[in-house]
Amino acid sequence: AVVSTQSGHYGRVIDILLDTIREQIASCMSSSYTTVTVAEATKLLFYDNQSKTKQFAEKHGWQGDGKVFRFSKTDKGDDRCVPIATVTQHLLEYAKELEMIV
């Protein structure tokens, strides 16, 4: 039998981490792109389906036609954006550290 060493709090910590990362990525997307497809946004935001991405986009007031989100030049986002490769690298390192702790 396989015994899980993960605490019950592990899932909640990961959810909070993903929500924070999604907010930062969304901020960067709106200032970096003029358009992004729903499929690409789904990948960038670490969602497993496009309906969750569309809900997220609606919550953030993103405009689109169901296939592409459009960001106007007035959507400023956060000026402190970090390249996605850097965010991804930090996320992976953090996940590895969490896994070692648990």
C-alpha cells in the first residue's frame, strides 16, 4: 500500500500559490499582449480547461470573442512584470522545495 505523506493543508497551499501566480501572469499578459488566444491563455494561467480561463477572464474584465482575448493599450497591468520563463522557473523551484518539506 502506498502511504501519502502530504498534509491536508498541502492542497490549500498549492491553490493559494496558483491563484497568486495567475494574478501576476494576468497582470503581465494585459500589458504585454494586444491579443492572446483562449488556448494560449489557458496554458499561461495553468488551467486544465478553457471554461475556467473564460471565467477568470470575465472576472478580470477581459474583452474577447470566445476564441481570442483583446487587451487595449489602456490596460496597464503591473509595470513590475517578470518574464514568464523566470516565473515558471521560480514556481518549479518552489514546488520542489514544498515537495521536499512534505
